[in-house]
Amino acid sequence: MMRYFLSFWILFSSSVFAQSSLEQADQAFERGQYTDAIEQWQQAVEQQTQIEQIQTLSKIATAYQKIGMHREVFQVLQQAYELAEKIEDKALQVNLVIQLSDAWLTIGDAAEALKLVQISEKVARDMKDPELLAKVLNNSGNVYAVYESYFDAVDLYSEALGLLKTVDNPELEAKILLNQVKAMIEVSPTNEVLNTFQQAWAALQNLEPNQHQFHSLIAIAMHARGFANDPELTLEQLKQVLAISGNAFQTALKLANQLKQSRLQSIAYGRFAQLYVDQGQIESAQQLNRQALFFAKQNDMPDLLYLWQWQQGVLLDLEGKLDQAIAAYRRATDTLQPIQYNLDVGLRTNTTTFNELVRPVYYELAGLLLKKADLAPTEQEKQDLLLKARDMVEHLKVAELQNYFQEECVANLQDRTRSIDEVMDNTAILYPIPLADRLSLLISTEGKIHLVNVDATKDDIDAEALNLRILLQTRPNNRFLYPAQKLYNWLIRPIESILQEHDIDTLVVVPDGRLRMIPLTTLHDGEKFLIEKVAMAITPGLNLVDPHSIDWQNSDVLLVGLSDAVQDYPPLPSVVKELHTIKDITGSDSLIINKDYSIESFRNALQSKEYSVIHLATHGEFSSDPEHTYLLTYEDKLTMNKLQDVIGLGKFRDKPVELLTLSACRTAVGDEKAALGLAGVAVKAGARSAIATLWFVDDEATALAIMHFYRLLNTESGLTKAKALQKVQKKLISQDRYWHPSYWGPFLLIGNWL
């Protein structure tokens, strides 16, 4: 009897403990203490039934998503899904698939999310459960909205709302209405959008006063704030929209103070301040922003603190207080720098979090420093400010590559670099800084930085760069000349006198935004291409790995290629001749081709000898996702991570790779992140410089260009890589067959130009 009683007491105690942990975890989650909630839920899981475990694991995944730990989100959801499969609970499986789909959306993979919503929708329709199907359709609408299929998204939200007429779930109804409003803003008539706004606002009034209601109030306020910029709104409609925004912000602020949660209070004050900025009420905005700063500092919330420091800088700039604005922006960048690598707030849009929430802080600060440089009383002060502005953008460029590759390798490489400014013989550095209201060109020559401001905005530059990129790949006509000349007039003509005065024969450009997607060699002055006037190179940043010329007499060259048609890629018949010709030119005794070309054979070759030059003649793809950026091997794909692993970033080498040549690559048109990957390939591979192509070039033209490039470097003593490539491109331009830049334009020299 006593043994039975003890067993019962242990079970009862465990159950009470688990229930207590669950309640504490739920409360911690409501307070925004997500890490505490995760720990307590994890303790409770061990004492639960399988169904309870699945439900708790789902909560843990939600908390991980809140703090941006996405790898853990997928691990926990996978564990929960396997349990749901084991007990054959289809409803739980569908709910977990919805959550998985949402997780994929959060990290920007809409394609994977779409696969999951299609599966879940089919299963949910068969189950005849209106509430479950409404959840699935809401999730489907979110995916279609990311794909900008707004009409489809609106229809899905409407169907979901229809299903909820027989279900009492006010939270889900409010969520769907908010999503529908956001999609309708893009495609629906103004009166229909306003009607849905009113429905959503009414639905929010019926929610429990908790964290969910708070975030919903902030969401509708932000949607209304954005919609207020619609030029089609009448004055009366604008008043209605602003009323919804103002009322939602006030209600959210009241709720945050009622809940006494510092994080919510900081968000409410900071977002409310933005509404006053829109209305030109700067003093009121400052008061609200100071409150936002106070609450962010009180509980050490750097992800919010930098936002309000940034906003403070914007407000001070609007007041004309330049020095104070710069100081506020500096505080924002100081707060942002340690967290920017991990910053991820789960924006479900095609624009990356980085471009929305990191890049503008650095660029706006650089703009203010450039503005102050224009007002500097002495040349020395001006030079100091110009250098600070350039350094600010440099910090961003390192962070940007780090963000693209999702690792610290870029920052680590800086330990082994020296500035381009130290290697300036007849060379100029062009650093375009495209701002919201102007283009600032920084040109470094012989240790001095020149500043030229041009009447062209970032949007102007990006639009013409995209136009040029598209037209460059259309051979039958010369329509590319219009954007090529327009960009020349913005980027080069304003600095021509400086280039001539300093007898510049090599121009190194640090491109930004969509300028990374185009070969700047193809800019045209009305008579000549830019490459006909100066040799050119690009670099992702100003720091290089100890630049110097290649000693071809003491260099080992590894030649690797693929001429066969494999993995649905067409053959490259000229590769065989290309590799054998380069072999003869360089005296290389290392050649791997076709069936012999694998990741393993490539690795083995690099382990056996320290090659100064690696030439890869194979198809390559550069996309916005580094995992889908690769070079083709005979049976596999060599991703950038594998390339780094194989080449080893020079960690165990006495000398790094001097030149990495990739002769059949292509980069997605219009994809800034893909171009960033191409620009960073030399950094990732640990090579001092790289030659790559922006798009797949005529196979014969590629072979001719590359063979001539190596011949020049091996026969003309002292010739730099930039000048060798210039000679190659000028030779192609001189031939009618290859005059069009679609043949010679895509060749880029990245990194060390010597």
C-alpha cells in the first residue's frame, strides 16, 4: 500500500511540476521572455503525453522563431512532426506543416513554403475541418503575397474568412483580415481596402488584451501608415486611414503600459513617433522617441535600441542639427555592429532584412558625413570626413558579405589585408555612394580623396543599371548604348578631369547595389567604351590580400574543366582546346577534365601541390542563395562552402591562390545578392583575385579571350592582370563579329588587379 501511495505521489508531483512549468513558460512567453519560456517548456516536455509534447514543441519553435534562431525552429518542428506521424494525427501534422511553411517564409525561402502549403491544403480540404482549412488558406495567402500574386492571396484570405463564419476564433479572424488588408493595398480599389481596414479594426477590438492583440494593433497601424501615402486617396479617405493608424497606435501604447512590458512599450512609443514624423510634427516625434529609447535601454534590447537611435538621428537631421544627428547615427551603428550578423526579424518580403534594417543606417550616416565634408573649413578636415564616410560604407560592405555567406570568414580575412590606397601607381579608386537624394562619387588618387556630387538618386542608378544589364545580353541591337551612356554621364564624366590630371590608366571600382550586376567596362562616352580608355577591376571592398604581381616563372597552374553535357547543362566543346592551349602557354602539368573531374580529385590535386593559379572551365551559377551558388563538377556541384573547404582559405598554405579563373559562369539578372556572391567569390575562396563572367558567353569567344589573357600575362613582363584583360577586351571590340559587349563585357576582374 505504501509503495502504491509513493508511486502515486511521485506521478502526482511530476504532473503538478509539469503543469507549473507550463504555466510559468506561458507567462514568460507573454512577457516576451522567450529564452525563459523555452527552458521551462523543455523541462515540462519530459513529463507529457505524446500529444502534449507535440503542442509544447510547437510553442518552443514559435519562441525560437521570435528570437531568430531558425535552425532550432526547423529541428524542433521536425521532432514534433515525427511524433505526429507516429500517432497518426493528421490535424496535428497539418498544423505543423503550416508552422514549417511559415518558418520557410521567415528565412525568405518562398519556394519551399509553397511546396508545403500545397500539400497541407490538399489534406485539409479532405478533412472537412473549416477552422483548420482557414489556417491553411491564410498560410497559402501569405506565400502567394510573397510571390506578389496579390489577387490569388486576396481570394485565399476571402475563402478563409468565409469558413470562419461557423467557427469562433477571433484571433485567427483578425490575423487573416490584417493579411488581407496588406495584400489588397497592392491591387484592390481604395473603397474596398478601406472597408477591409474597418473590418480588421473592428475585429481587433474583440481580442483579449495580450501580446497578440498588441502586435496586431501595431500591424494595422503600420499598414494604415503606409496606405496613407496612396495618391488616389481623397481627403476624406486619408482622414479615415490616419484615424485608424492613430487610434491603433494609441490603443497599442495603452495596452503596452497596462501589460507593463518594456519591450512592448519601446515598440509602441517608437512606432508611434514615426506617425508624427510623417505629419511633420518633429517635436512630438522626439518626445515619443525618447520614451522608446528609455525602455529599450532599461532592459538591454539592442535590436530595438539601434532603431530608435537611428530614428533620433533622422529627427535631428530634419531639425538641421547636423553634428547631433551624426552623433546619434554613430550610437546606432555602435549598437548595431555586434548584432547585425544575427539580426533577423522575419520580414516576409522579397527584400532582405539586411537591406531594410542595416544598410540604410550606414549609408545615411555616410551621407551626413559627406554633407559635413562639403562644409569643412580646411582641406585636412574635409579629407578626414571623407575618409570617415568611406570607412563607414566599408564596414557595411564587410557586414554585407558576412550576411550573404552567413559566416565570419570575411571578417577573419581582414587580418591579412592591406588597403588598396597603398598601391596607387597611375591607379584611381572609384567609390560610388548612391544615396536617396544624390550620387556621391569618392575618387582616391595618390593618397587624396576627391568628392563629386551628381544629381542622380539611388533609384535612378538602380533602374538604369538593371536596364543596361538586360539590354547587354540582347545581341541583335544596340539599344544598350542609351543606358550605357547615361550611366557614363553619371559615374565617369564628372570625374574625367581628375583621371586625366593624374594620368590614370587603371580604374578600380567598389560597386554597390545594382551596379554590381553590370560590367562597368561597357559604359560608353558616345564614341568609345570605358574599357578602351582605362583598364578596370572591381572589388567588394577596399581591402585586398597583400596585392602583388604573379611570378609566372615560379607558378604552378591547375587546369580543371568540363566539356561534356552533364546534369542538364549543355556541352562546352571549346573547353578542351582552351585547357590544352593554356597548358602549353603556362607549362602546367596538372590537368583534370570531364569524368576525372570530381570534388575529390580537385581536393586531392590541391593537397598535393600549392598552386598559384586555378583555372576552372565549367558551368557556374550565382544566385541569391549561397547554397545554390555553385560550380559544376562531372557528377556533383561545388558550392561556395565546398570551394572554401577545398581551397582552404590559405590556412594551411605558405602562399595563397593568386588567381582563380571561372570561365563559364552566369549570374541571375536583377538579383543584387547573386551579384554580391560573384563579387565575393575571391574572398570566399581565399584567392587574391578572380576572373569570372556575369553571364554565359559564347563558348568560342570565351576560349579565345581566356587563352589570349594567359598568353599576354606569360609573354609581356610587368603586365598587370587588369591591363591584360583590357587588351583582350579591346582586341574583341576591334573585330566586327565580337564588337557587341555581350561577347566581351561579362568578363570581370575581381580583387587584386596587379
